[in-house]
Amino acid sequence: MTDQSAGVGPAVRLDGTFATTHWSVVLAAGHESVPGAQEALEQLCRAYWYPLYCYVRRRVGSAPDAEDLTQSFFAHVLERNALAKVSRHKGRFRSFLLAALRYFLADEWDKLRAQKRGGGAKVISLDEAGVEERYQRDSGHELTAEELYERRWAMAVLDRASVRLREEFVAAGKTTLGGELRRLQEDIPDAAPYVEVAARLGMPVNTLKSHVHRYRQRFRELLCEEVAQTVASPGELADELRHLIAVVSRGA
């Protein structure tokens, strides 16, 4: 489940209202002292480091330089409180973070190349042993740095919702059911048909279809919660959801 520490509650309440979210807490911190703002920012950065790494990696063309620059950017953001002055009108965390990264690269890229690599403090775990392999596997070499960033951001949001849903099934002691439902929901090519899955689970096909319906509904709820953590208002939530779905749909 998503960490709700630092006084930041669920993004979308059960009654459908828009609650305080990670990004809205960070935005408020630009105007006053808000408990939990630094922790909320750290959670967002740790959740979405990979899209930023992909953007930097595509721009600089070197894995070691990309790792150093990404780490340096997070150190800049988290240690120097670089976002404290952000305006409420900056909107979505996705857009603001990319703008901040572009500004940072323009100022820091040449400095880093003039220094010895590997000397910066590592404030975010980049899973360095596998990050380059992951980048080569799913970067989409025909994409620009901006398109790659958007694609990986959208997939990161979907992955976070999927992981939360899987954890709910594990916690409920229904790991096998959850795995079958995930394959059916995602239309994995080698997924068994409903009749076969139902027989394997020992339930009627109609019961399985009901489980699939509830699974998809819960996934949508978790997806909304994840997206809401990166926007500051209900209106932005709907627009951001549409944007992310469009990015995934066109394979950008």
C-alpha cells in the first residue's frame, strides 16, 4: 500500500472528495511552514526517479554521467529545498519536475563533465546494477528525451497502482487469485481463457467474471489515488489521467 506517513492522507476519499495529497502539501510549503512537506517531496522523488533518469540518459548519452546527474538533481531538490518557492500555478508534479530538471541540466551538465565522476552524495537509490539494462530494454530508441520521459512516467504510475493492488491480494491471502486476475485484466497474450482459469480456481465462470470486474474497478481507484498524489486539484486529476492514458495508448 502507499505510504501515508507525514500526515498525508489518501488522495481521493471514499466519498469522492479530493483530499490533501503529496504534491499539494509540497506546494503549500512554498508559502508557509507545512508539516510533512519534505517527507512528501521525498516520497514523490523516490517514486518517479526512473523517468527522470531516462530523460537524462537520452540527453547525455552516457550511463555514468546520467547516474551522476540524476543523483545530483535529487540532491539539489531535496537538500537545498529547491521547490520551496514553487507557485501554486505550476500545477502537475510531472510537468514541474521536468522543467526543473531541464534548468538544472543547463546549469550543471558542463560542471559535472569537468569534475571527477562518482563523487556526489547518493540520496535516491537508482538500482544502479540494473538501471542501464532496464533502460536499454524499454527505452524506445525512436523516442525523443521528452517522449521517453512521458512514456516512462505514465508506466511508473500504472506500475505503482498495480503493485498496490497485488499487495492487497497478498495481504488478504489471495495471491493466486490476484495473479490470475491480473493476467486476465491486462490481456496477457498467453493468459488462459476464462473457463480454464475458473476451473483452476475452483469457481464458476460468472464468479470469476465478477472478480475481474471488481479487480478492474479497484485498479482504477488505486490509479486515481496515485495520479492525485502528483496534482494539486480535482480538475488537474481528470486531465492528468487523460494525458497518461493517451501516452500509454499511443505507445509514445
